Amino acid sequence: MCGIVGIIGNEAVAPLLVDALKRLEYRGYDSAGVATLESTGLDRRRAEGKLVNLAARLDEAPLSGTIGIGHTRWATHGVPNETNAHPHFSENVALVHNGIIENFRELKDELIADGYVFSSETDTEVVAHLVARNLKQGMKPAEAARQAFKRLEGAFAIALMFKDEPNLMIGARNGPPLAVGHGENSMYIGSDAIALAPFTNQVTYLEDGDWCIIKRNSLQIFDTDGSPVERVKQLSVGSSLMVDKGNHRHFMQKEIYEQAEVVSHTLSHYLDFGKCEARLPVDMPFDFSKIDRISISACGTAYLAGLVSKYWFERYARLPVDIDIASEFRYREMPMTEGGLSLFISQSGETADTLASLRYCRDQKQHIGSIVNVHESTIARESSIVFPTLAGPEIGVASTKAFTCQLSTLVSLAIAAGRARGALSAEEEHQLVRDVTEAPRYINRALKLESEIEKVAHDLAKVKHVLYLGRDTSYPLALEGALKLKEISYIHAEGYAAGELKHGPIALIDEDMPVVVIAPYDRIFDKTVSNMQEVAARGGRIILITDEKGAAAAGMKTDHTIIMPEVPEILTPLVYAIPVQLLAYHTAVLMGTDVDQPRNLAKSVTVE
């Protein structure tokens, strides 16, 4: 989602704001802007599109103020253009905002009736006018902001500055994350510790409902009622180095190639390679042997990782799993037995729907476990226990290495649960761990197929629709393959359980419809082959991803067959994720799309 940065500094802050915003580009955005307090008052530079456009604007007309705010916007209310870009002004107020103000229409009508004129289509502008109106009524800046925040409904993170206040910034959080950085005779505010890392590693995270008064050498935090509260100042683990693409063309390609290493790191955190045993944290607040059912909730690719794990938990631990898309779960009012286990999966740890689902389950007295890549995130902080993925920063909006690290964590937990529940013998556990620890080696072998996969992509780049089919754990992988393709190439793609083909999707099959079939040679391979035959009989173009045994046993003509290494059944999702990622990546490259920052998408979805 959008990115916020604010600085009370000792030198011209505009270049620093732009550099910090560059570190937030991975979140996705379509316009950007900065505002500073100049000797003549508040001033700003805004631009549609990428930060290079904003930098060019600043080169033409520099800003010299030592206090300022910056923003990368992902459009919700109003098209992406300069007028709708943040920061927004109203009289003596400048602000930036992440989130959605749900009651903005009501507030806007009220403000228009009071004589305020709106220059943008955004919901954000109402906040600026509310604060400005409170100032005009005689309130001090902090009180004017606080009273405005009380009128807002929805999710928001806000940073405010004022015309006559060179040593004051106000921040507020209700949903989307916001952190305050502590420097020497300087202070910072940002939606991501990564943005603040070049300036400081001393960070205080605001909790939901907090608002704060920031001055050059002080920070005061208040709760919703206006009572002072203490929040821990802690060391941030955000890297102070800019993440770069190295020798790769895109971050996504680099992150695909990092998977063998980061999967190895994640697995070694949960598995004892020497003893061939799963190892769980010693301070777990629950016992797998006493859990009757797991509820899993997540969004997007994280949901699909959870869907894979449903097969693992039920197969290897004999533990039933309910899994929901978080945006559905949060409103389903699911009855839950006290003391159950709920798992929440999120790369950023800030996904709004997943966080809302977590809070529902916490209210239902569930044990809360989170699988996140950002240990300082809100979801992590509100969990009973955190199962970290060790993917490192993932810059590409379309998730790759975070997905396989989520799978690595989940497969380890499934094995541990199976042993704790007596569903697996010691020898079965040892064998599964031996199998899983081979994942990095098989991933490396799969990566060597890139040039072959690129040839397949030349054909996919010419079509408008693609189907993906799979059974068992290859079904969620088919969904993931289709999601990746549509995310970054903008080709319409759908994933289906292969057995569902004849229940509707088969009507789409003709000589122009490629069908990607994910079919390792396993106990249900013959069932998938029968579905392939149904496609072939109707002239469909088959792209088969299988191993040597599968290719030999398929016995039919395909447009392309990608021969994967033969892997243990438990490893199929981890290893077969590589070709579906590379297929989407190369198709998108051939089509000339913005692979790392595809249109309309955001890395961290902090609103519904």
C-alpha cells in the first residue's frame, strides 16, 4: 500500500524524503509527493507515476525546508494524477495518509456546507480540512489534529505538519502501520522501518489507536482517549543498505533465484538436520497433541500457501484444517472452541483483513500463531507465538521467495504436529525431514530449466487466456501459477482442481486455449492424465510440468513438456513453484510489463 515518510531534521529534507520513499517502492504506488516548511510557508512538489518524475520536479524547483513529509500513493479514491497525489494542503496544514476514510462523503458534505473547497477526488483531503477548521476555531495544532482523528471512520495512518510549527509533526495510527524513528537532534516517522533505516535504528511502533506529538528531541504518545501511553523504543532490524537487483534484470528474478538459500535458512530454523527431527520453539503456548482443529486465514499467495498446508497437516498430522480467505473469514462469524489454534500467514504482517481475522480469533480465546516475514509487524506483535519466515526483504510485488519460505515453515510445523500427535513414528519423521532438507538442492535443479521455460513463455505471451490444472497439493499450486501470470503479465488466467475440469471449465477449451498441467508422477498421476486427455480431445494446447516418469507415462502429444527432477511427494509444492514463477516472469518480460511493480497492485495491503 502507500508509503509515508516524515523528517524533522537539520538540513534540506526533500532529497532525504525521496531517498526514503525509494525504499518503499516495493509496496506499489502510482504517484508521489513531498512537502516542506519553507520560509514562505508550506510548499510541495508532486508527480504522477514513478519517483523519478518527482525527483525531476525537485531538480527543476528545489525545496530547502528542514521539516517535511513525503508519500507514495496507491490510488483508492480518485485517479492517479498529480492533483490527487499527496501531500494534501488546507490553509495552514499539510498531511499524508495511508488507508481509507470510510465516512469521507459525510465529512466532505459537512465541510462543503461550511465553505471549504475541495481540489482533489481523494478521501484524504477531508482530514486536512477538518484539522484546518479546528485550528480556525482556536484549537492548538495537537488538539486540532486529535479532534479530527476522532471524527474519522476506517483505517488510516497519518502524518501532519503545520505552517507556523517548524518543530512539530503529528502522527496517528488506526490500522496501517506507523513507526517513529529517534535520531540525534532529529526525528522521523514512516510506514516502514526500512524507510527509516538510513537515518536511525531506534524505532518506536505506534499501536492501533495511538497518536503522537513529535518534536526534534521528544516523542509523546497518546491513546484514543488522549491519555499518555508508553511504547517501547527498540532496535529495528531494517537494513540500512539499499536492496539492489545485483546481476538480475528485475527484483522478481533475483528473488526467484534466492529461494534455494532462503528456504534453507527457514528450514534450518525449524528442522534439526543432524537428528532429522522437527524442532519447535520451547515456549509454545499450545500443545499440538491437544489441538483438535486448526483455523488458517490469509490473503492472496499467503492463502494459497495455507491451502497447501491443509493437505500436509491433514495427511501427516491427522489434524483437520479450516482455511479461509481472510476477507471472508472476518465476516463469517465462525463458532470456535476455546483453546483452539488459529494460524495467520502474511508476508508483511500488516495485511488488514488478516489482522482483523486474528483479532476475531483472539476474542474467541484461540491460541494465535503467525507466519510472517517481518518480525516487527503488527500481526507478529499481536500473536501468541510467531513462526518467522527468513526470506529477507521481498521487493517484487508478486510474491516468490516469501511463498516458498511460508511453505517451508508450514511443512515443518506439519511434521512437528504429526510427531507430537503420534500420527508419525520416529522413523517416518526422520524420513520426511530427510526429504524436506533436500528442497534447496531440488530448487537449484529446477532453476536450471529457466532457458527452457523462457521458450514456453514465448507462446504464452501471444494468448489472452490460460488455464492451470492440478490435483492434491498441485491444485493450490495451479491457483498460484494462474495468480502469478495474471498479476504481472495481465493475461487472464484461472487455476482449477483438475477433476473440476468437466464441471464447467472444459467449455472454454479450444485450439487457442493453453492449459498448464502441474502433474508430478505420483499416486494420482493417472487421474490427472485422464483430464489431460479431455483437453487433448478438444484441441487444447497442453503445457505439461512433470518429471521423467510422468512424461513417459502421459502418452500424449503436448505443446511443451517441462521435465522436472523427481522429488519426494512432500516437496512437490516447494519445487514445482519454481517453473510456475519463471513461466509468469518470462511471459511478463516478453510482454513488456512492469514486472516488479505491476499496475494496480500493492505489496502490503493495509486496507480492506
